[in-house]
Amino acid sequence: MAKRIFISYRRTRQQEVDHAVSLLRRAGVECFCDVEEIDLLEDFPVKIGQAIADSHVMLCWWSADYSESDHCMRELTVAWQYAYALSRSVGQKIWILNCEGGTDHIVAGEFNSQNFLSPPLPGKELEWVSFLVQKLANVPEGETLGMRVPMIGSPDLTNIPRPPVEFTGRNRELWQIHRYFSPTQISDAGNAVAVRTHGMGGVGKTTLASAYAFNFSLAYPGGIFWLNFADYDPMSPDLSSAKEAWLNAVTQALSRHPWVHDLNPQLSLFDPVTKAPLPAETVRIQLSKLLSRCGSYLWVLDNVPVLMPLDEREKILAFWRAPTDVINSSQGPRSMGCTLVTTRDSSGCAGFSEVYLDVLEKSSALKLLGKFKAIDGTEILAAHQIIEMVGSHTLALTLIGHRLKNASMGYQKMLFDLENLGTLKRLETIANYLRPRLGARAQGIVASFSLSVNSLGRNAIDVLELLCAFAPNVPIPLGLVKALFPNDARNDNLDAALAELADRSLVKIDSTSSSGSNNCVEIHPLLAEFVLRSIAKPVQDLRDRIAVEIFSKIRLARDPKQHKNIYYYASQARPLVASVSKVLGIQLGLFLGMYEHARGQYKVAEAYEEKALRTAQEMYGPYENTVIVAMNNLADTKRALGDYQKAMELQRIVLESALLELDGDPETVIIARLKLAASLRREESLDEALEHAKIAFDLSHSIYGANAGISLDARNDLALILADRGDVLIACEMLKEVIDGFKKITNENEKIMSPVSLDSAIKNLSFLQSQIGILSTNHELHLIKESNDKYLPTNHPDNITVQTSIASFLRKDQKFEEARKLLEETLELAQATVGTEVEEYWMIKNNLANVHMNLGNSEIERELDTEVYQWRFKSRGKYHSDTLTSAFGLAQSYLKSKDIEAVVRVLTETGLLSLLGPEKYENNAKKKRLKENIEEMRNRLVEFGVNL
């Protein structure tokens, strides 16, 4: 049986190809060389696919215009799939013949230019034929390309959006992507293992990525991982929020992966005991180890937003991209993880190759229309004119195609309708507005949008108008849509309307959203922009209605345990803040401030609350209720950030306002006093703090009784102030009473709302008891952590506080190594969550220094003590007891190593000696204890001949 070569070529090279075929046939080689004109409307001829399968090799006659033919590139794709199913050495089965001078025109993936063939030269024809015959002889006789059917779409692609059946005309772009991912394109630095596809709206960036994943899945035995960032589009992107978005995307991408769901899972996304989400960094490290063992894989980042500023974008993309990029082996650099990004951002990015996605070529556009409705000879001209009118725009053609399929009209009628719509002044105005994003044919594209929308029923139009008022590129919770849909027969009418919209490709319904309980609907932002500019209803009214419904969930925003149910509500609220009325903008700002505060994202919460407060003050003046609420919320966040001075400034105004309210709720006054007292305590204004706490304590007990939640709050805060004044044992007894009281209230009513929870009281007690060596609350702390971990991420501030307290117990129990490991882990979590400019971070570092002192690591202890002292000096002031405590720890460390000169320097430069004056500090336990310790240190220094 003669061996067969399939020759893929452009008709522009017919003469030279015919000559080569003649030479090969004379040498006994069977050639398949299709000479029939290809029907542009035919998808991919069955006979061509069969001819490729029956051939032993494919010869691509790669001319300058070869890759411009979608049919030629499709032939190459089919041959590659067959060849890859046989062997990864696809160059043995596919031969590239370069009939031009250079190689820039060749887009051929992993095929090495050094192995490209040349066409037969005059006088050298026999040598050329002889070489090819010998090359063909190395191919086993029975090994045709199609002897093994390729499993396209394998490995498991269940979480990857399937390219629509109408996908057409992008084979060149598919091979451009594949070329960048081939070993011949990978440098030692790995600069070419990431590709970004970008282009004008509606041309199919996500569809292209999904088509690449399906068509070239065989190249990725390690798997294909699809991370969708459609719901991440913050006002000010930062690495912390980007890591959370990455973790959400990874969790969704791996929701059905064997690594997670096998009987012996290899990957942990959640703590195996507590079920809390693990930090993004921890998951990324696990993925890196797993992926480095499983071969090449594709890592898709879909719907990446515009990320600014540039330096922050570089950090975010560096974290998001494939966990393993390039492995340098003895054979040179080898790609492990190939990152494919889809984005509307056209600005370049270091380390990423670019693939610009333009509109479809005319032949591909014609083929796309033909998939919806056959084009006969009498309508071919009308079809061409339609394509010309919309500029081959993919989204426009898809909408036109669905309209042709669902309506009893032909291409002539469609063209007539589009032309008539295109002349309308109203649409011309919209087209001019959208022209920067749609290009020169904006008017025709807008007309196609209008034609699709005009064909809808009344209910479907109502729903579409509502959907378009939501934030673009963010999934819309169907629960929110149902709450806003005005019809009495809400569910039936809404479901029918959504089905009608989905059938016309105007929306996409997703019933597996990462929000957990919320199914979502999505709409293309270009279409949404068109509808908003077309409808008679004021967009402001629609957005205000959405804002009101989101604000109704504000109680859930306070509770992190409920956040999974309002995840997309918050995602919608962020962009709406700036586009609704000022009144509702304030409410959404308060909603988001509470939401972010509850998540531990204090800096983000601060930004929303400051803006809400400014706007409220401009609208209402200084003492209106909304202003006071915004001020109170901002004070809480400032206090969480360690800015106690600003917190007290706001809290004094809140208290003053509450006292001026003659008919006001006494609970408001009590809470205002307690919050101010807490900040005063942190600033060591203990006398004033005690005064406010006592008033709040007496008032709450006289009005609400000793066992009311607000009375327990007051007792809790009073206990902490008494402890700072030296009455630690009394404070511990009071906190035990608080804990017992909260337990009774919790048992009677699980929905009790109280600023200080049972868990907080236990943490407060554990902190005080650790100071005097009592370990009785350690078990309860572990129970708190288990409870928190069911609902909160590991790096939530509440969990960080608990871990810090547990580490203190471990240290008191002389389990120093365990304490060190836990504190180092907690310090890393705190840095990633609350940052390095809050007291909590430095308290953990201070505790870590103490543990290193216990372990005898004096150099590490001294280094940590110095860092803590310097930060506290800058933020708390020279004479704050926290600053002085850090200075004393540093002096103590030097004294242990008998560096007397350093001890004296620390004592004289830090302000510690100021404590040796006549002041006895009877009302400040920390300074009183410090004074005693310094006096003892001064006496020891006398032994070394130093008299201070």
C-alpha cells in the first residue's frame, strides 16, 4: 500500500503545488491535494477531515497568505489533534514547507523552524523528492494520522465554558496562542509562557480562550484550569483583595476536581478540621507542588479587569498567573504552566505576549450567519451586506443569527430592517457614543442590538432593562432580580422572560455561581450600555431601586457568617455607590463599610465610610442621624486600625449628639460612652475612661437590669479598665460573670445583637489570665476558633486574635516551640490581612520576641524588640506604656548578654528613666510594674559599676 501525503495549501500557490504533487506521484507517493473550490458557507468538509485521517503525514505548503485561510488553519488543527494522539513528536507527522524567505509568517506552534522544508528548486527536483520519500519511509506503513481517534476535550473540562457551536473563523488566533506556548518560544526568563487576548467589546475573547482549551487540550496532560474573575472589578485594586478573588476563582475552578474530592484528597482548600478557607498563599503553594509533578497545564484567567496603577497590576498578575511557569531542564527551558488571560485592557504587561482579537474575516462571518440560517444563492448578496453593515462584529452577528433563526424572515428582510433602524437619529446618537468601543461600523452593530431587543415581549423587555441597570461584568443574583421584578405573577413571568432572553443570546444564566446559594444571570456590557441609552425609563430610578434592595441586607453585612449569601450583593454595591442618588450612595457606603469591616478589610471599610460621612455632612449638616451613624461606624474602623486619636474625636461628637437628643434612646448614650471609654483606655487616659465606663455601667444596670446584653457589655469594658489600673483579679471575676451572663442570653435567644460577644469576653479573660499564669480558658479559646473557622477565613482578624491568645497560653505552659510556630504563622496572616500599620501586628511580633527569649535566641529577640520599639515610638509616642515596655524588653535582652553599654544607652535614650521620678502610678498597672522592673535593673547595674 502506497503511503499518502495530505497537502494543505492556498489556491494562490496552485501552480507550484501541482508541480510538487506531480513529482511525488511519479516517485510512487500518493497525494491528496484538493483542487475543488471550497464552499465558504460549509463548516469543514467531511471529505477533508476523512482525507487527513487516511493520510500518513500532512505537508503544509506555508505561503505568506496560508494563515489567512481559516480552512487551512483548521486543516492544520485537525492534523495536529490526530498527530498528538499518536505521539507528542508531532513534527514526524506534520511537515511545514516554508515557501517564503523568512519565518515570521509561520504560526505553527511547537514546530521548530530548523526543521522546515523548502520547495523544490529548479534542477534539484529529484533530490527534493528523494529526501521526502526517505523521510516518508520512516513512517510505519499502517500508521495513518487517524489510526487513533483523539479525545478532544480531554482531560476533564467540566468547569470550562464550551465554545458555542457557532464558533467560527478564529483558527489563526488559536495557533497564535499555541505558538507562544510552544517550547521554541520559551526563554530562560519565561517571558513567553503567558498570553493575553484583548480586543474591542463583543468580539469573543472568552469564546476564543474556551475554543483553545478544547481544541488543544491534548497538549496539557496536567489539566486545564479556568479561573473566572468576572465579579472582581474594584475601584482601587490591591494585592490583598486580588488574592481573595483568586482564591474564590480557584475554589470554583476545582469544585469537582479529583484533587479535592477523592477519598484521599491531595489538595486542601479548607482546613480539614474547622472547614475554614485556607489563605490564598497556602493554597498556591499546594498547587505549585501538585502541578510541578503532573506535566504541562493550561491556566486560564478569564475576564481580568483593567488593573491600575501599573505597579499594583504587576503584583496582582504575578500572583494570579500559573503557580509554576518554566522549568529549566537539561533539554532547556520547558513550560509547565501556560497562563492565558482574557481582558478588555489593551495596555501591555511585562511577561505577557499579546494576541489582539479583531472582528471576523468576511468568509468566517458569512459562515457564522449560515450556522443560524442557510444562505441560498439569491440571498448571498444580502448576507454580505449585513456583514459589511455590522463590520463582521461577532456579538452583532450572533444576535442577528438568532433573530433569523427565531423569526420567519430571510436575509433580504433582515437587511431592510437593519438599514431602516440604522437611519434613526436616536440610534445614530447611541452609535456615536459607542463608536470608540465598536469601531467604524458602530451604527450597524447598534441596529442589530435594537432589532434583537425590539423583538422581545413586554415582560422580557422589562427584565432586560432592569438587568442592564446593574453593574457590568458582575454576575447578578437572581434573588435580587426577583425581589425587584414588579409583576404579581413574579416567578412565572420572570422565568419565562429570562428564558426568552437566553434563547436570543441576550443574557447567560449561570446556576452554579461561586456565591453558594445565589444563581446568577450575566449580560454583555456593550448590550447593557445600548439598552440603557435606549430606554425611556430613567436609569437613575432603576439603580436606586437596586440600591434600596441591597441596603435592606445591611444586617447581614455585619455578620461574616452571612456573607456567602450576599457576596454578589456586595459586588453589585461597589460600582453602584457612585451611580445612584446621594442619599442611596450614603446607604450603600454604610453597607459596604460594614461588610468590609466584618471581613477584616479595615482599610477598604475606611474608604467607604469616610466618603459616606463626607457626603452625609454635605447634605444634612453635622448632627443629623445619618451623619452620626456614619461617624460611629468610621470611629469603629479607625479604632480597629489603631488610630485611637481620630476614633476618640469622632466618638466624642457621637456622644455629644446622643446626650443632646432629649427623647433619644438611652441605649445609644450607653454604647457611645462605652466606645469612647475603650479608646481612652488604649490611649492610657484611664481616669476619664473609668468615668465614662462607670456611668454606662450604672445606667445600663438601672434601666435594663444586670443580665441584659448591654449591661454585660458595660461590665466587660469596665473590667478591662480596672485591669489596666491594677485590679486584675477583680477584673477576671467580673469577666467570668460576663461570660456566664452571655451564655444564658445566647441559650435563650440565639439572635441576640450585642457589640461585645461571648467570644470577645472569653478572649479578654484569657488575656488577663495569661498575665497571671492561669490557663483555665485555653480550652474555650480552641472552641471559639473552631466555631469561627466554620464561617470565617483563617486570616480573619477575629481568628488572628484567638491564635495570638492560644500562643500566649502555650508560652505560659512552656511549650515554646509550639508557641513560636503558631505566632510566626499568625504574624504572616496578620501582615496579609490587617497590614503592618496596626497595633495587633506589632503585639504578635512582641509576643514572638518573648518566645525567642524563652528559647535563648537572643539575637532574634533583640531584632524583634527593636522593630517593635521603633514602631510604637512612632505611632504611640515615647512615653506610652506599650512603647516603654518594648524599650525595657530591649534593655533586658542586652543585660542578659552583659552588654552594659547598650543597656545604659537604651535606658537613657528611650525615656525609661523618666519612670524613676516621684510618680507612683497607682492608677496605671503597666507603668507601675515597669517602674518596679527598672528600679530592679538599676540596682543590678550597680554590680557592674554603673550608677544611674
